[in-house]
Amino acid sequence: MEKHSDAFNITELFYSSAGKHPSKTALHYRDHAITFSALEQQVKDYAQYLLSKGISKAIG
């Protein structure tokens, strides 16, 4: 797959937004909303859970 100079990494974009706007709403669904800060913590918690189960990033 060819890489483009204007390509971005969604993970980096998410963490950048979370750092710049921690108290702003990241996701909104019906009557539920979650801030970037809370979502970032949930992402980190879930990543740690997956690692504890032996699931890691695939290389390939």
C-alpha cells in the first residue's frame, strides 16, 4: 500500500485532540456523551485489559 504525504494516523489525531480538548465532548449518542478525557481513559484501560489477556498489536 502506498503512503501519501498527507496521510494521518487516527491514533495520533485522537490523542492530540484529547490533549488539547480534554473536557470537550468526543462522542455523543442519543442522551449519552463522553469527553475526550474520559474516552482516552477508557481506551487506555481496554488496551491494558487486552494486553493482560495476551492480545497484542499484530505485525505484518
